[in-house]
Amino acid sequence: MTTIIVCAFCLGYLLIALENVTKINKAAIALIMCVVCWGLYAIGGETGISGLGLNPTIEKNLGEAGTTLFFLMGAMTIVEVVDQYGGFNFVRGVLRTKSKGALLWKIGFMTLLLSAVLDNLTTSIVMIMILRKLVSDQRDRIWYASMVIIAANAGGAFSPIGDVTTIMIWNGGMITASGVIREIFIPSLLAFVVPALMVQHRLRGALPQPVDNKEQEVSDVTKWQRNLIFFLGVGGLCFVPIYHNLTDLPAFMGILLVLGTLWFVTEVINWKKGEHDATAKRITRLLSRIDLTTILFFLGILMSVSVLSEIGVLSALGTWLNETIGNCYLVTGAIGVLSSVVDNVPLVAGSMKMYTIPTAEMLAADPSLAPYAVDGIFWQLLSYCAGVGGSMLIIGSAAGVVVMGLENISFGWYMRHISPLAFAGYICGIAAYYLQNLI
């Protein structure tokens, strides 16, 4: 039965990867894959056909997945509120410049910093919308857009809340917020800076100024309200890791605190407006804009991977990797390259189930387990490689896919002009991490 479960998972995974060919939403496949895998486990396991004995196991795994899902739902709602109140208009004013080269670095570093707080998908959308206001030449804009992809993925790798995969590893207790920021910041910075230095020579001279159509203010939202929502939302997201370290509560509790505070403030702002007033930007009205499809996809993937963990496939794979390769840099590096071809969420979910975090007694008895301890080399490198590796192909990350659609960047153009640069930055980041550990 183990072989059948693995085949069912691989078939589902293949259909997810071929979403653009089959035209079937990957969330539907992930949910079917989840139920089929658990059903096969119930039928073929010792629990019997009823599967009642699996209920505690399912509930335990669902609880682990739920911490990530609630975090994502809260973060997506906060970002949607900030966007609807026009909070990101502030970013456009900061980026305005007359030099092509200066804009490259401004847009890159702003994307890097924002994606460390927001998710890289949202950051990419915001930055492309701003680029369209600042760069009128589409030939230049696709170079900027490509660097947005690289910077967004790099920024998400060094922050515990910057990327779905990093959130998963952080919620799983494999890394700490301070540890991943301290150790992965420089490698992530190099993953952007190295490609940017290579692109800079293509973006020289003065930037043609587009016709400045005065930006429409968000109706019935004053400047102080817009700024208040921006700093409450983005500042609140920055506060989440601090809250987690102070209380040791799961990170999604901090997100719920920020969301509740933002919800309260927006209710006060709209106090005098009726419940059905179209101008009232209440969170109850904005919740319908949250991408529930993405949430259901992650639910299906995480619960499907948990089956592979329960039947012992992932631990066996981890043992095989240790015996055949045995080098954390090579294993995580390969995972990063693979994440440019397939979705990094199941890759990271699977990697998390391969190894057990050793206790102090286990480490004392076997020091070779140190890379798998909290903030160990394996987990920190996994955060970096799974996040940055997706930049090597335009379809390798959510940021790349959305920018590809918004700016009509072809797969071939990106592979010829950007993929080698992204790979160079990726390798330089791994080398920098290696040197940090030597020092």
C-alpha cells in the first residue's frame, strides 16, 4: 500500500505541475490528492477500513498545518486592507527618480525590504503597479520586473514571515526569527546584488518621465487615515516575530492580534457610515477578496505530505540522502534548484518531515545531528535555497508567475537573460553562508 500511496502522491504532484497544460486548478488536485492518500492509508493500514484509529493522527497533522494556514489568512487580510486604503501610495513617492540606474537599486532594495514583511506575491504585484507609473518603456520595464522577482524571493528568504516556505519552517520550530535574519540576510542580499550589478549596465542614462496623470486619491480616505493604516498594517507584521519571541505563542496568534487591532481601527474610522455604505472600507467587506484558492491548495499539499511522513517514506528518504550525499550544502542546494521547476511548498513540507529535531541528549550522543537542530545549517540553508532558488526560472515562484502574466515576459526571454544571473546570485549566497560558518 505504501507504493500505491507514493504513486498517488506523485500523480497528483505531476498534475499540479502541469496546471497550465491541463487547465485544472491546482487547489482541486491538491484536495483530491490529500483525501485519496489518507483514504488509501486508512484502507491499507492497521487501523482498518473505517479509519477511526487515524482520527487523532489527522487532527494532529491538521493542527500543525493550521498554524501556517491561519497565519497566511491573517497576513493576506492585513495586506488587502492596507492596499484598499491606499497605503502603498507612499512607496511610489519614495521610488520616484530620474536615473535608470538609481531606480534599479531603489526598486530592488524596496522590494527586498517589503517582501521580508509582506509575502513575495503581494510585494511583486505592488511593485509592478508602481513600475508602470514610473517606467513607460516596456523593454526597460521587463528588466526592472525581472529584478523585482529576484529581490522579492531573496527578501522572503531571510525573514521568518517573508515567504510561505520560511513561515512553514519557522512555525515548525526549525528556525528562530533572530537566527534566520542574522545568518541568511547577507546570502539573500548577495542573491539580489550580484544579478543587479550584472543588469546595471543595461539600464543607464536618464529615465524618460511618463505623463504624470495625477493619481486619484482613494475616495473618502484622508491622508492621515491612509498613513495610519499603512503603518499599523506593515508595522504590525514587523511586530509579529517580536511577539512570538516574547510569548512563545505560535506566530499566527501575533497575526490575529494585528488583524484584530486593524479591524478595530477601521471600524472606528467608518463609525458614522452605515453597514451597507459602499464607501465604508470595512474588513467584513474586504474578506471576500482573500484568495481562498491559495489557502485550500496549501491545506491539500500540507496534509498530503503528512501522509508520506506517517508511512515513513520521508524519514527513509532523509536517511538515504544522508548515506548517499551526506552534505547539507549539496542536499539543500539541489532542493533549491528543483524549486525552480516545481512548487517549493511541497518540497519544503517534505523536507521538514524527513528529519527530526534532535534533543540535547541526542546531540550529546551524536554531534553529527547538529545541522538538524534548531537554527542548524540544514534548516537555515533550506530557508535560503527554497526561497531564492525559485528565481532561476520565471515559473519557479509565485512572484515570477504573477510578473510573467502582468508584463508578458516570455519563459524563453527570462531563461536566456535572467536565469544565469539568478543562478550566479544563488551560488554566491550559498558561498557566503559557508564562509560565515567558517568564520
